[in-house]
Amino acid sequence: MENDPSRNSNRFPEPMPRRTVLTMLLASLLLGGIAEFLPADESAASRSESEEDSVARGVAFLAREVPQWRVDNKCYSCHNNGDAARALMRARKQGVRFEQDALANTLTWLRRPDAWRHNGGEGEFNDRRLAAIQFGAALTTAHQTGLLRETTALRRAAALVADQQQTDGRWQIDSPPTIGSPATYGTALATASALRLLIAADDAKFQEPITRAKGWLRKFEPKNTPDTAGVLLGLAGDDDPAALAQRQNCITRLRKAQSDSGGWGPYTVSRAEPFDTAIAVLALAQSAEFDGRQEMIARGKQFLIETQLDDGSWPETTRPSGDVSYAQRLSTSGWCTLALLATREG
């Protein structure tokens, strides 16, 4: 498993071409004019078809790439067999069709948490703590979607991850902490993902680390979009007064940070990026209803649809922006597909 963005660009040496600005502008003007004269239900149907096409192309891209990493590199990776595989699991649950065996090797791998630290990618950029959290997130999704049903692996994975928790309740990935990216998460998103795994394991012995994780998320002051969305995801469904206040704080931050394009960047003044937009949409999708929530989600989804590349992937979100990275391309595409799937039935 390679987490260093610069070490994972072998499959995409150059960024893939985007739609031309002129084409997008003409299409926008044309569709905008047509929508003005269409009945409301027909205009909505057109948008729905556009979203369905985006989902189908994203899933098709991931279904090709997810099993390929193991073939090419003889190991399993957090970007292919973690983030990207989770999107395929959600897609299968929703009835999106793709090759039946695209997830076969991933599911076999996820059943063996004790092997995760020896995934074949032994190198200086192999972060075992992050790997356990990311594979654990995929295992959790496999259980939630019914693809894996035995609980032994889930509880073993939860035990591995619980052992990595800091005394204050967080899961620290980088030291000092850095802003999260699609394949490296960051502290808030790592903590939210680990918490989700511990809750899913449904074992009384994880109650104490669950309590500490929630306590940290309730007090943490997010400074950027990945942290804000990570806190909101981690506190979803938490009715403690401190959690309610923190969720409102995060919603206010996301409302202020949404750009005119409909997307989010890592910071309020930053250019919108696919990953930051996807994680914001996911966090809002799991939030209770509030005034303006549906509009925020719809604008974010439209940004994702408009930035999708012709092959079904999304441009990788990297830190700093503009680098070329296969790992971040796969994870970014996984997060974007997850965001569209999360609101597909809403």
C-alpha cells in the first residue's frame, strides 16, 4: 500500500483532458434556456439522467481499476481496495451493474485483518495505522451492504484500530497534523472512520474508545473542509448537546465555504476541488434536515458532475493542488462516486 502521492502515478503520467470551457459554456447556456421553457418535472428528470450517467461512468471506471492494482503490483492498496472498493459496494447495494468479480479479491482480503500489516507493499510510505483504518472502513461498508456477514473479521479489525487510538480519543495520522487528502484522510476523517468501525463491531469492549473518540470530535476545532466534514460525519446521530452544537458549527462553516461553483476547496478562499466537495456532500447527506441543506447538496453534486473526466474518473485532489498521483486519482474518484451514491435515492 502506497500512500505517498508522488509514488503512485504510474498509470496516469499526465492529467486526463477536461471538457473544454467553450463546450461547457455553450451547453450550460443551451440547457439553461431549455429548462426555462420545460415543465418542472421534465427539467428535474433531465438533471436526474445527468446524475445517473455520472454515477454509471464513475462505477464503470472503478470496476476496471479496483481489481487491477493487485494484478499489476501483487499487493492490496488503500486507494483501490479501500476507498474505491467502498464506492463499488455502495453501488452494488443500490443495484448499479458492473462486473461481478470486480470486488472478489478485495472481499477475500478484507476477511483477513491480521494480514493487513503485510499487504505486499512494504516500504517507507506504507503507513500501517492508516491502512488499518482504511481497510477497516471498507470492511465496515462490506458488512453494511451485506457483502460480508460474519462478524469475526469486523471485531478483529476494530481491535487493531482501537489499539492505535491516542489517549485524547483521536487517531493521529501525521505528526505534525496536515490537511487531509483523499488517500491520507487527516486526523478528523481518520477518527470518524475509526469510530464508525468500532460502532459497527457492536462489542461492549469498544465502548470506552467510542466514548473517547466522540469526546474528541465534540471539542475539536476544525480549520479546513476535510476536518469540518470529518467531524460532521463522525458525530452523525450523536444527540449529546455538545455534539449538536458542534454539528451546527460545522454546518455553518460548510455553508460559508461553499463557492459560487457549488463546490468546496480545502479552505474558504481556495479553489473548489472534487475531494473536498465530495466529503462535504457526504457529510451534509448524513446530517439532519436544515434550511438550505438540499440546495447545498444539489449544488455540490452538480459541481462533481461537471468536473468528471471522460473516462469516468475525477481529477485527483492533491496537496498541494495540481500534482499527478494514481493513488489520489483512485481515492478521489471513489469519494466522488460515494457522494453521488449517498444522495442518489434522496
